[in-house]
Amino acid sequence: MITHAPPLTYHALLDRQRQSHGLSYQQLAERAWTTSSYVFRQCRGDARPGYTIVIRLALAMALTLEETDELLQLAGYPPLLEIKAPANGIRPGQQLPAMERE
């Protein structure tokens, strides 16, 4: 019988990242300018994360941009790397047209 792992949640990933960085709840809280009880509640799923705290926790653990995006998405927020085409139609990496001099 094949059993499937439950889907990864924000809270599970946050706690996994905290542990993999060797941080206690108190250490992570101090780095993220919050309380250890709030970090504990975040890691246990007892508190809904706000956008700012997700970013602060990611910065406190020095997560990569990709890791931060995964944490944001699991918390229900758009990723930082979401690329939208500019309104002027110029694509990322495309050279801008030269400006004419008057």
C-alpha cells in the first residue's frame, strides 16, 4: 500500500528551516525582532502569519530568495520572484531603446 506524505505547510516548513539552521525559538525570535512565544505559535500553526513576519523570519534565517518565496507561497502570499511584464512591453533583459537628444 502506497501512502502519501501530507502536503507541506507554512508552519512545517518554517519549523524545518529553523531546525536546519540550528536555531532555538528564542534565537530566531531575537533575530526577527519578535517574541519566542510568537515564533513557537508560528511553527506550531497556532498563529496566522502576516506578510511582514514571514519576510522577517526568512531574513533572520538568511534564506535564499527561492526558499523565501516558498515560505511566502505556503503562507498564502505571492512570491517575491513573481515577474510581471512591464506595461511598456519591454521584457526583462531586453535593451531599452536609445533616447533621442534634442
